[in-house]
Amino acid sequence: MRRIAILLGAAMVCLAVPPGAPATEPASQPATQPAAPYPRIAMFWSLADSLDPPLEKPDNYARHAVIVEDLYDLGFRWTWHRFHAMVETLKPESLPNGRQSLAEIRRRNPAAIILLEVFFFEEHAKGYPEDHPWWLRDRQGKRVRFWPGTWRCDLTRADYIGHVARRIEAVHQAAGGQAGIFLDNLRFDASSKASWTALLQEVRKRCGDEMPILVNAGWDSDDLEWVAPLVNGIQYEDAVNRSGKKDPEAFYARIAKFDRLCRKPRCGVNEVYGRRDDATARTRELLRTLVYTDLAYLYADSTQGHKHAWYDLWSVRLGSPAGEPPAPKPATLARREFEHGTVLWLPGDAKSPAVVALDGPRVDAVSGKTLREVTLAPGSGAILLAAPTTVPAAGKNP
């Protein structure tokens, strides 16, 4: 859930096209696009802020495998209207800048999946006239507030669903096939399911089956069979610490199951919130994401902007997985092989440590030590890289 209001009148920084430069030829983003190597790291509106030296903006974007961004920040502009969400067209003169921004990211990282946000569940307070029928209203006829500065919309209205679908189609065409769509705040009551299904079906009709769509399920990690086949990925927003807190292994089994139901290219994200100095929690959820799922991962500060650092373990080069992830089992060691290494995880309910013999020398991605076997305590794991492999310096933000 995005917690930063977009100030439409503010100056926006984008990856600008030099004056007189031609628009970049749109690149397609089919289901057969290059597969991103693991670990796959995601971002939501905020670039990694701890890199030393700092990277140029396109290089920072390109470190991420799944990129959710506001279209204004990449240079696109909606046609001006007093009530900005009323419009269904983008300014033609903004397309070269926007497409160039996308092309610069994808040139650096051809496997990146870029997703531009379009609002559906809510809208900024000045998006529509105050008396517009598209606002959701309570029994007293008052608009229903969602987050400060935003109000909920009436998802039951067919004309509103059609309006949002046309806005998504406009963004899809403006991006020239280089980006997909992000939709926030999925809801699960019967009426909401019907509205979300109607929107997604209309979007597929207008934009085709290959445009990536990512939806945010928030804390929920169940009852997603109905939406998964319509989208390319589901964002779980700190759900492991909410709906997954009592049984994390079962949580990972659920999100892996739903991810397999999604369309390709898949772009699901397991986002976890926590303190930057909590290396234990950060590493634990990275390991479980890698060993149990194909999802991208993000460890962020909070829902307030989804700000995050870049950690050394995120730069290891595991490559592609050698097979499907194992199904989580209570008290059972999980092992997954990758092109350039192995990921291990021993669940916390294991009765004793596990001694794991390795097929050959492996480099521990945290310590940098070369090992032929590793001993794991319950509730711990390891990333072991095939030697010789360059790994981050030991002891630096694992």
C-alpha cells in the first residue's frame, strides 16, 4: 500500500530525452522475456538508498527485478484536467521521455519487470469532483476516507470499472510494451471480488494476455485462487508477520501455490518490514523466499514509502533455479539447487541441528568461508555458492 501522496504540481525527476532526440522504439515484454537471476529484489516507488557510492537513477532501478513506480516519476504525464483522475489520455509530448526512461532501465536489466501504478480502489481527494458518483459513500452520503488525502471509490459501478480500464489501456499504449500495471489494495468480500474480476477481465480484453499485472493482497495470504490466473503476480505486504505469523512454513506453501497459478512472466513479491539492523529477520525471510518460492523479495522499513537499503546478500549470484521449489514440511530441512549455488533452510520446529554434506566446496555467502559441510541450528539456513565465486566482503550488511 503506497503511503506517499503524489503532488501532481511538483516538479518530477525523470530520465529525460535530450532535446530533439527521437522516441525510443517500443520494446515488447512477452512471457518469454529473459528470466531474472536469483535473488530477485523488488522495489515499490523508492530506490535503494544506502549504496556507496550512490548509483545514477537508471542504474539503481536496474538493480531490481520487479519495479513498481508512478508513471510521473518516469516522465509520463496525464492530459491536464482540473480533476486529474477524470482523464483517459496521456500527453503525447510526454511519451518520448517516459519510453526513454523505461528503455534505459531495460537496457541495463533486460529481465526487469516494470509496473506502473493506476488507482482503482481509491483516488486522491481532488481526483474527481466532490459530488461525483464514483466516490464510495456511507449511509449519510459522505465520502469514505481511505488514507489521509485519499477517498475510496465505488467499485460496483460498471462505468467506473470501464473508466479505470481505459486509463490502464492508455498507460499500456503509452509504455509501448515496456511496462505492465500495478493495482493496489485488493479486497476479498463477494462484491469486491466481482468488481476486481470485471476490471481485470476488461483490462485483459483491452491490453492482451502478455501485459504484466501485479496486485497487492496486503496482509492476506489465503483465498487468492480467484485472482491469481488473471494476473502475473501478487504482492504480500508483510503478510508473513500477519497472516503467516503462526505457521510461516504454511504461509510459504500458500504463496508458492498461488504464484504457480499466475501468468508468465511472473512478478510476485514477498515484502517484509523490519528494522535495518535486524539481519536475522531479513536473512531468514530471504532464505525462505528463495528455498520455498519463485517470488521476488523486498525487506523494507515500512509501508511508509517502502524505503529500503541494499544488502550484500542481495548481490550474490545464484543464477536460475535448477528445479521447482520444495514443498515446506514441518521440522524438515529444505534444500534448493541453483545454477551457481545451494540454498538451505531448517525450520524452527526441527528437534535438532542438521549436518549437511555438500557435493563439493562451497562458499558461505555471509562468512566467505569455503565449506564442505554445514551445520544448521533450527530456524537457520545458508546460501552456499559454488566455488570459486566472488562474494561480498564478510560482515557487511548480510
